[in-house]
Amino acid sequence: MMILWRILLSLLCFIAYVYGQSSSPDEAAMNVLKNSLNSPPGWSGSNPCNWTDVDCDGSNQVTKIQIGNKGISGMLPTDLKSLSSLTVFEVMNNNIIGKIPSLAGLKSLETVNFHDNGFTSIDADFFTGLPSLQHVSLDNNPFGPWQIPLSLKYATALADFSAVNCSLSGRIPDLLWGQTFPSLTTLKLSTNSLVGELPRSFSESRVQTLILNGQKLNGSISVLQNMTDLTEVRLNRNEFSGPIPDFSGHVSLKVLNIRDNQLTGIVPSSLTGLASLSEVGLGNNLLQGPTPSFKDNIKIDISGLNSFCLDTPGTLCDLRVNTLLSIAEAFGYPVRFANSWKGNDPCSKSPWLGITCAGGSIIVINFKNMGLTGNISLSFQNLTSLQVINLSQNNLTGTIPEELTKLSNLKTLDVSNNQLCGDKVSGVNTTINVNTGGNPDIGKGCPSGFSSGDGGKKASSNAGKIIGSVIGIVLGLLLIGFAIFFLVKKKKQYHKMHPQQQSSDQDAFKITIGNMYVGGSESGFSGSDAHVGESGNIVISIHVLRDATNNFNENNILGRGGFGIVYKGELHDGTKIAVKRMESSIISGKGLDEFKSEIAVLTRVRHRNLVVLHGYCLEGNERLLVYQYMPQGTLSRHIFHWQEEGLKPLEWARRLIIALDVARGVEYLHTLAHQSFIHRDLKPSNILLGDDMHAKVADFGLVRLAPEGAQSIETKIAGTFGYLAPEYAVTGRVTTKVDVYSFGVILMELLTGRKALDDKRSEEEVHLATWFRRMLINKDSFSKAIDETIEVNEETLGSINKVAELANQCSAREPQQRPDMSHVVNVLVSLVLQWKPAERSRDSEDVYGIDYDTPFPQISLDSSFFGVNTLTSIPSRPSELDCTFRSGQGR
Ligand SMILES: *[C@@H]1O[C@H](CO)[C@@H](O)[C@H](O)[C@H]1NC(C)=O
Ligand SMILES: *[C@@H]1O[C@H](CO)[C@@H](O)[C@H](O)[C@H]1NC(C)=O
Ligand SMILES: *[C@@H]1O[C@H](CO)[C@@H](O)[C@H](O)[C@H]1NC(C)=O
Ligand SMILES: *[C@@H]1O[C@H](CO)[C@@H](O)[C@H](O)[C@H]1NC(C)=O
Ligand SMILES: *[C@@H]1O[C@H](CO)[C@@H](O)[C@H](O)[C@H]1NC(C)=O
Ligand SMILES: *[C@@H]1O[C@H](CO)[C@@H](O)[C@H](O)[C@H]1NC(C)=O
Ligand SMILES: *[C@@H]1O[C@H](CO)[C@@H](O)[C@H](O)[C@H]1NC(C)=O
Ligand SMILES: *[C@@H]1O[C@H](CO)[C@@H](O)[C@H](O)[C@H]1NC(C)=O
Ligand SMILES: *[C@@H]1O[C@H](CO)[C@@H](O)[C@H](O)[C@H]1NC(C)=O
């Protein structure tokens, strides 16, 4: 029977192959392109798969168009959107003019290369609908003035983006760079007319190459401090000001060019001592202190003006200079001082701004009304000859250091009209005339955390960053390991076709991978604990899991779900894991193979908002899944059970961020390059929180692969009442809209603090979705529906209303009325963005922009990433896959 099927399938494949030879579904679109480009060389005949520089897949769909450097003229037609399998579109170094059209909907498109042409504009929505887009180059095109489009945020798979010398203007938008583009490593925007400051969210990004030279960017470059993955930075020829940040975390930084700006302050030793550095440009700034001394083999460009105290590198400045500089440091090294304070003698004939001397000693510091911000430095106490300090009419914050009153010669201290706080100084010496008037908070306490001085937090945070970077390197190595792993795997797939060669190679394969991936894996399994199973996933030994969970001890139970019990575990090295122990009856016989292949896929799905599945164990009757441990537990714990658990109720801002996290995770599942995952059982007990209170979606136990192309599959119902979309409950038809519905219910739960189904409530309040819709009808009733722990004020109300509206749309009765998850993400992003920047930076405080939890960049299940089509390892649709493989071989 089986054999007959195979023959039949092969026959069908063959027919499809032959048929495919004679026509391509992309023929029409390709001919339009051809005519519009005045017939590129080698484009003749009707079948585009036969044209030069055009590649097709097994079903004769065009996958690559690579016509760079051909002297081609003409324009791009607007209707390329039907080339649904296109992955690479390259037309660089030609003479193509006109508009770059939208390619929205090309789900597989990864690379677009438009540089060095005559394009005059790009569709404003160009970056929408391209979920796989990784590589973009637009350099050297005569665009009319344009701005970085906000639609860029939809291209979340971006790895490199280059728009050099193409008339960009306006600001660099704050697109939550780190979160939005977790895989972005290269950003080149130089030689444009960009203005304004670097977005704060750069600090969370993992960009390695940052090229922004030659425009009008200004403000501080302090965000670089947290961008510890940087290897090359070019910010030269801009208008940046303020000091050079700490670089001690930048273990990979090779090139730093910050010439021709207005940077001030002392060149930090964290930069001069940076071991990885090979090229540094500092000239033409207002840098102060000693001329920095770098190692000999570093290419250093320090020509042009600066405000160093002495010319010889490394020579220390006069003590008075040092003291004045540390005073200026607490003000953020203002440009005015850096412009005026030149040389090594503050008491020279051309006096330094704000300084008055007598006999070589500084007796007056008069910085009144200089627009200063920052703190009053303790270093004032080292200027013992001081008689007058006037800091009045600035915007200084913090406290007045008590030490100032110990200055034995001080007669006058005027700090009036600032924003100082804390005690009025009451010097032991009543001879000092102190004026603290016009500081509303003097005599009151300070807002928490305020005091004078520089604080002692630096050292430990730097240590954190160094550790972070080291982890970064280790992860890099792991990634290489992972890539090799897949290359070997590709070989293995080949062996499936040639079984006689299989056995010996496979052993070799196991050993290599056992050391490379498992041995060094982030999950802390050592070589003997785990190995790579036949479908490439990690098999973990039962002994390890027994050890880790204290023999499945009651005390280790984290929760019980429909599929079994979840235990907390800890590996030898302290890594925490969560082990799901399923009832053996659930999976047996044939189900086992399916189970394994599904896990093979799931262990490879990585996204910062999805819980990582490390591997599994199938021994005897044991069926165990090993997940990343999430310390803060489920979302239900935080919205429904916070009182019992002694937790604080979640603030609105936090709920918004959690909603966005979940939406991103689900959106990712829905838009995986070549296939969709549908979760089917989204609910707060399947949403887990980390210590940073960011959320990850868990439990893919019910996820089944949705067939490519097909929008819905009919299948057994799985899910939880209260979250089930009506059409799913009634017909069992599954589309991505089923998850959207459940997500809508989760939003309602976040808004109201009520459960989707609550038997304890009165008849009309049992079913949240129904009740919620009723409450939403008017403002009064709605305000009563909001969870009373949420602080409702002007600021929150706007976003609460928007989320309520969104919840309503998501759980619309008709699936087609529900938005896509990408729309949901956009709405939530805009709401989170509206939040005070302070909230956001605090939010990301402890991660240093490094997502420790997600060791690999988010991996889409697509061929280009590993050079193989991972889909071919999924046996769920063998016939089609065989077809692809065979006709692929023919090419
Ligand atoms: C494509 O090219 C092959 C070999 O060059 C040729 O045999 C075949 O007839 C061509 N097909 C078409 C449709 O032009
Ligand atoms: C910048 O782009 C223009 C085309 O818009 C090109 O003519 C010029 O050569 C480019 N400049 C550089 C330095 O590449
Ligand atoms: C940066 O430039 C913008 C104008 O482009 C200006 O409004 C802003 O004040 C400048 N910021 C700084 C810190 O100089
Ligand atoms: C002033 O000191 C406080 C407390 O150390 C600190 O939080 C604040 O950031 C400082 N301000 C500046 C501008 O350094
Ligand atoms: C005062 O000067 C001494 C000697 O140079 C130095 O060690 C100390 O750090 C300085 N104190 C402050 C607060 O700047
Ligand atoms: C300090 O400067 C302010 C602002 O110019 C001035 O009003 C005040 O008299 C000065 N204080 C002293 C003690 O000179
Ligand atoms: C102090 O800052 C506030 C806003 O932060 C500003 O309105 C005010 O002009 C500033 N005052 C001075 C003296 O710079
Ligand atoms: C108070 O001032 C006098 C002279 O003005 C000085 O001799 C004495 O040391 C000062 N006392 C303290 C505690 O600084
Ligand atoms: C760098 O990260 C730390 C900790 O996350 C944060 O407190 C700080 O604000 C960040 N600095 C910048 C410039 O973004």
C-alpha cells in the first residue's frame, strides 16, 4: 500500500515537474518587470525560470532576481507583489529611476538591494508586510527629502539596514530599537541630513556597526555606553555634545570615530585602555583634561582642535585643572567651559570663564546664570582658597554638600534660584553667608535617590556589563555551533535519500554536536546528560531530570495543567529549568513520532516573547518536556491571585507592556516565514513572567503546524472555555484569528482583573467577554469595570480606553472582523511609546539591552538562515516535501 502511494506521488511530482517546466505562475509579473526595465540582458523566452540571474523553486516560482551591475535602465513596475516566493531582489548599480514600489505581502522576501541607482522615492509603506526582510540597502540614490518611515517598525527581522547618502531628513525615530529589531546588527545612515538626538532605545539594541557620520545629529552620545555589542562606530562630523561615555563594557569595539563634534570632558580611561580598539578618531572636539595616550598599535586621529591641558599624551594636568574639571563633570561638562578653559593654568592672563584668581589661587567661582544642570560636586572642597561661590540662577539639582562649609576661607555661598533639595547648610562657621533662596525643595526631603556627588553605582554596573558582554561572546560561539549543527543536518537529509551511507556519518554527527551544541549550551546540560536526537532536537536523560527535580518532589511542583504536572528543577551548574511531566497515555505509538518531530521544530522557535523549549525526554513511560524556568510564574498569579501570593497588583504601564510582549510572541508565531503556528490555548496561565516582569508565551503543547497556504484546518477542539473563539467552538475551524480572540479576552482580563469564566459571579457576569461588551456601551458602566487596583488618571485613561476598544475588536464574533496580530502589536507599541520615557528606561534597567533569556537571535524557520530548508525535516507532509526536494535537485 505504502509503496503504491509512493509511486503515485512520484508520478504526480513528475507531472508537476514537467508541467512546471513549461510555465511559471510568475510569468506575467516577470514579463511586466522585464518590459519596465527595458529587457535586462539574458531575459528572453517566455519562461522566466530560464532567464539569466533569475532563480526559481521546484514549482517554478521565482525566488531570486539578481540583476545588479548590468547598466539596466527603466523603472520598477508597481505590481511585483504576486512574486510570492521571492527571497532576494537585487538591482544595485544600475540606472533605474522612479519610485521603489511597495512589495508588501512578499512573506519570504529577505534581501532587497537598491543602492547606486537613480531612484527618486520609496513607497512610504515599503516596510509593511515584509516579515522576513533582513537586508536592506538604499545607498546613493537621489531621493527627494524623506524621513525614516515609521513603517520600518514592521520589518522586525531586519539584520542590516543601510540608507547612506539618500537625502534622509528629520530625526531618527525612537522605534524601541532593541525590542523591535532584536536581530539588527548593522545600521548605516551616514551622509544625510538627519537632525536631533540619538533615540534612547538605541541603548537596548544589539547593533554592532553604527554608521551615522556627516549630518546634524546633536545631544549626548551616552546611549553608546549600553550598546556593548558595538564593533564599529562612526559618528564623526555631527553636532554631538557632552562627555564620552564609559566604554569598559565594549569588549569588541574596534573602530570609534567621533571626530568633528562638540564633545567635552576627559577621555575616559575605559576608552584609552580598551584592548579591542584598533582605530580611534577624536580630533576637532572640545575634549578636556590630559591628551589621551593610547597603545602604539592603534590608529589614532586626534588632529584638529581640542581643549586638552597639555600636548604631550598622558601628561597629567595641574591639580587646579583637575579639580575644576571634576566640578564641571557634575554639570555634564558644559560646552561654554570647554570653549574657555584652555591650557594648564586657570589663573593665566586670559582668565577662564567664571574663575577669578589671586596670586595663582582660585578665590572666586562665579557660575551664576550659565544654564547649568546637574549637581554641586564635592570637589569644591579641594579649592581651599575659595572665598566666593556663586551658583545662583541655574538649574542645579541634588543637595548642597555639607563639605562646602568646611572651606576655611569661604565667605559667600550663593546657590539661590536652583532646584536644590535637602538641608539648608548650617556651617559650623557662622561667618559664611549662605543664600539658598528660590530653591523650592530646600528644607524639605529630596526625591528618592537624590544626593550630591557622583554616586558609587558605576563599578558594579560596569561589572554587570562586562559579564553581559562575555555572555554575548559565548552566545555568539553557540550560534556558530548551531549553524554547524544545521549544516551537518542538511547532510543528514541528503542521506535520507541515500540510506546506505547513513549510519557511519550519523555517529560522527552525534559526537560533534554533543560537544558543540549541547556541551556548551545555555541550558547547562553537559555532554553526558543530553544528546541530539534523530530529528535534531535535544534529548535529555531521565537521570538528569530526576536529579534536577529532587526525584519529582512534591515541593518542586510549579503547577498542574491539562497535560500533566510542571516541576521546577535545577541543574548541576545552577541553571533553573521547568520540567513538564506528561501522562504517558497522552502520547504513545504513532503519536510519538509526531510528537518528536514537533518538538524538533519547537526547540528551534526562538523569540524573546516565547518560552524556550530546551528539549525532551522519552524513556519508558516518561514523557517530559524541559522548558526555560520563568521565576515570576504565570500572569494569572499576578492578575487574579496577587493578594494570596503577597504580590503587588500590576500597574497599568506594566500591564500594557505585558500585553505587548504577548502580542509580539503570538504575532511571531503567526508570521513565521513559511508557515504559521496557531497557539490555540492562549490564556494567562500560559503566559509566564521573568524577573524583569517581561512576558513570554508558553505551552506549545497544543500547537499544531498549520499547513502552508491553507488558512484553516479542521481538527479536534483544544483550548479552554472562556477563551474559545465562537467559530472554533462550533466548527472546530482553526485560523490565526482564534488566537486573536483569546488575546482579546486576555486584554479584558488585564483591564478588569476578572477571569474569563468566573462561576462565583452572578449569571450575567460569569462570561467575561459578554459582560465586558455590555459594560463598554457607556462610559459610566465601563469605569466600574476597570480593575480597581489600576490607578485611573488622565494619563492612563486614554490608553485604557484604547485597549478596551482593541479588546473588543479582537474578540469580535466574526473572525474576519478581528484584526491581525500585527495590527494589535502596532496599537500596543504606540500606547507603550506614549508612556513616559522614564518608565521605559526603568523597565529595561536590569537587562543592559541584552536578552539573557533568548540566547539566539530570533530564528525564523526559513531556509536562508541556516542554508537549509528546515521544513523538509517535518514529516507531516512528506509528499509535497519530496516533490520539492527532487525537482530542486534537478536545478
Ligand atoms: C529552458 O531552457 C532549457 C535548456 O536551456 C530548454 O530545454 C527549455 O526548452 C527552455 N524552456 C523554455 C520554456 O524556454
Ligand atoms: C551620493 O548619491 C548621489 C546620487 O544621489 C551620487 O551621485 C553621489 O556620487 C553619491 N555620493 C557619494 C559620496 O557616493
Ligand atoms: C538638537 O537640534 C534640535 C534642532 O534640530 C534642537 O531643537 C535641539 O535643541 C538640539 N539639542 C541639543 C541638545 O543641542
Ligand atoms: C545628582 O546626584 C543624584 C544622586 O546621586 C543622581 O541621581 C543624579 O543623577 C545626579 N545628577 C547628575 C546630573 O549627575
Ligand atoms: C581632592 O584632591 C585629592 C588630591 O588630588 C584627590 O585625591 C581627591 O580625590 C580630591 N577630592 C575630590 C572630592 O575631588
Ligand atoms: C550671585 O549672582 C546673582 C545673579 O547674578 C546675583 O544676583 C547675586 O548677587 C550674586 N551673589 C553674590 C553673593 O554676589
Ligand atoms: C530650568 O529648567 C526648566 C525646565 O526644566 C526651564 O523651564 C527653566 O528655564 C530652566 N531654568 C534655567 C535658569 O535654566
Ligand atoms: C571657621 O573659620 C575660621 C576662620 O574664618 C577658621 O579658622 C576655622 O578653622 C573655621 N572652622 C571650621 C570648623 O572650618
Ligand atoms: C544604561 O542601562 C542602565 C541599566 O539598564 C540604565 O540605568 C541607563 O539609563 C542606561 N543608559 C542609557 C544612556 O541609556
